[in-house]
Amino acid sequence: MIELIELVKKFGDFTAVNGISLTVEKGEFFAVLGPNAAGKTTSIKMLTGLIKPTSGSARIAGFDVQTQPLEARRRLAYVPDFPFLYDKLTPAEFFRFTGQLFQMDNARIKANAESLSGRFNLEPYLGKAIEGLSHGTRQRVAIVSALLHDPEVFILDEPMVGLDPHHARVLKDVLKEKSTGGMTIFISTHQLSVAEEMADRIGIIHHGKLIAVGTRDELRQQSGGEGALEQTFLTLTAVEANLIAERPQPKA
């Protein structure tokens, strides 16, 4: 359902993503972890077609994001860490606009918007201008809008930012329900507890490379330790950092 094939992105002399290959199956809940500036968001932007890779390719449901963008995006929803919304619209207007972009009929837009708005407690805000809503409420609007057309693949970058504990729990429940129903979930997060609780498999990106992929138990085995995912993450990223430090540096 999601394929990254030797994906590379360079910005001048800096390599932000360095040869990442990964397959995420239909209905899988996949979480990506990594330190700041590891390459997570750059990888997601290539996967969603927002930036072009230097080399390699990304596919959604078998469609190449660069050469078949409409087919790929038809099957995709994406919520970035700071989602863009049309501030002068109300949430209800924004949902209708989003549904029409995906050629949904009005009855389906209305039914899906009402159901999702109820789950995320958005009813009191449906008639208010988005520009007056709090960051957390705007985040919920973005999530509902993304789920409106029942995408096959849902990609989220730090989705818990701005959500209070109650709505973070609602989002976790909704994502797990969608994944169980066959939707592929790809989430980038700094919250290790989210990955540990929710993900079927976890990938760790460090210095632009995918240094580890597996279930929680498989990652623990790879790190050679026991205990919480936090310790596994710290061990694996420290090992990678040490390997990089030990490599011969090019002469000036």
C-alpha cells in the first residue's frame, strides 16, 4: 500500500534522506520515530508528493507519487504538523469544500462530516470561522477533513501536537478502528508511548537512514535490551551515532 524505494533527498551538499526503502501493507499501523532533523518530515513530504526526491520513488496503492500524482492522491489523506486551513471558512464549509474536491456527493459529505464531528466534539464550532478557533480545535478540523473521503492511506506528521488528552485518546481510537478496517496508517511522532501503544510495526530514522524496522519485540531484540520502547530507541540511535562518529572523515 505504501512503498518507498531507495528514496534520497539532497539539499545542496546536505543529504536529508539517504536511500530509504520501506513497504507498509494494507491495514498496517506504522509509526516512524527519530530525533529532530532525522529526515522524518522530509520523507513524508516526498511520500505525499509535496517535494520531489533527488532519486528513488514513492508509491501509494501502487501509483507512483511523481508520475501518477492524481491517482496516488485520490487514495491518500495527509495531516501535517501545522495543517493549512482556509481561515475565513467555517469547519462545516471546509468539510463541504474538501468533500467536493474528492467528488463526494452531498449526502455522503454530510453523513461523514456529522459522524466524525461528533467523535471529535466539533459540533459547537461548525458555524464559527476557523480563524477564531484554538490550535487544538483547528487540528481536529484538519483530522476530520482528512478522514472525510475514507482514504485508503492516512499519513500524519505529529498529529498529537495541540490535542488535549481526551481528544488524543479519541484520535488513537479512531485511527485503530480505521486500521482494523483496512486503512493504512503512517504516523510520525516524537511520543514514544503512541508508537508503543498503537503501532503494528515501528521504523526508526536517524541521520536520514532507516536504521531499524520491526515490531516492538523485534526492535528490543535488535537493541539487545529489555524494557520500554524509550530505552530501545535511545540504544539504537546511540549505536548509529557512534558508527557515524567512527567512520573516516573525508580530507579537506
